[in-house]
Amino acid sequence: MMPRRAAAAAAVLALAALGLAACAGEGGKAYSWGWYVISPFTPQGRTHLGFLVAGLGATIAVSAVAILCSVVLGAAVALAGFARYRSLRGFNRTYVEVVRAVPMLVMVLWVYYSLPVLLGIQFGIFVSGVIALALSDSAFEAEIFRAGIQSVEKGQIEAAKSVGLTGWQTMRFIVLPQAIRRVLPALGNQFVYMLKMSSILSFIGFEELTRRANELTVTEHRPLEIYTFLAVEYLLLVLFASWLVRRLERRLGQVHR
């Protein structure tokens, strides 16, 4: 099923590229295709393909590390929203509203250029990208965890209290295990979102898929062909990640039956 969907999606993109070329030719001068730049049948094309695909590992790595950090941070912020202290609950609402209001690109630029000035520490591009992506996503993770915690029936919480469990013990042994299991599909979808948003890191020079496509476009002057291949790369990557998330959802559904 997955290979068929990927092939169909790639075919749709190819047809779209042909349509764009046809539209470009209506202006009077037909577009001169240059697929040789990424052709697997020429040495130059194979070199360019290897250069473009080499950014796949960096994209997956920065997205995976960032989503792990954002899950931990988001869970901590969500727990603060259920604390007995008003200051912690206020921190939860303030953090979520402020971080959600900042565009991710702005967050990336601020972390890379401004945060080192404030802290006196110079971060590498990878670390800066992870921090920026994790901060931007953590507010959404906090809301996901909040919804998961609130989905646990109040009767279970009252039963835990009736047998002498403290608030923290109830949260740790009763609420959180169920909440985490229920929000796993949503966390998987956030990882898919993170894979796409990692392209923003090209603005600070991180050598992921988009950055490499930009560099090759500058040297070869073939944006249509190169960016079409970039779109196919992201499409196949996101389709594969979405397929894994759906399998996880079905697995969890079978466990609960």
C-alpha cells in the first residue's frame, strides 16, 4: 500500500511540473527542460542526486532530536498547568500563549543570532536548530499533553485518592500512563510536522534537504527541476512517516480491544 501511494504522489508531482512547463511556454518562449542536472544516467546527475539526498540524514536527525526535546519540555509545561500553585499555572498559560505567537522562522533567527549574545555561549547550527524547533513545538506539545491528561476519567482520580495516593502518585501511576498512550498518535503527527518545518533551518545554513537544493540551484540555475525533486523528497519522507504513525495508531487500537 505504501509504495503505491508514494508512486502515485510522485506521478502527480511530475504531471504538475509538466503543467507548469506548459504554462511557461504559453508566454511565447518554450521552457527548455534540463533534467540532465539530476539524471541518474549521467555522472554529473548522479553526483547532484547524491548531494541532494545526503541532506536526508540531517533532516531526520534534527527533527528527531527536536521532537524528543519538545515532548519533554511540553510535558513539563503541561504538568505545571495542573499544579496547586497559581504561579505555575500562570507560567503554563503565559508560556503557551507567548511561544505559540512567535513564528517558527523568527524563533530560529532569534535563537541563532540573539540567544548567544544574551547567554554568552556560541551554539552550533545543529544545536541552534534543535533549540528553536523544540521551543516552537513545545507549546503545542503542552496542549496535546493537557488534553490527554484531561481525557482521563475523574472517577479514576477520585478512586486513587480514596486509597491514599497523593496527587503526585495519582498523576504518575494513574493519569500519565493513560494520557501518554492516548496522545502518542498526536505526537507522531507532530513529528511529521517537524520534518516539514525543519526546512526553515536552511535560513541559518543548516545542510538539510532544502539548503542543499538551494545551493545546487545557485550553481546550476535549474530551479524547476531541482525544487521538483526536493518536493518529491519531502513527499516520500512525509508519506513514510505518516504511514508509520498510522501503523502505530492501529497497533494501539488493537491493544485497547
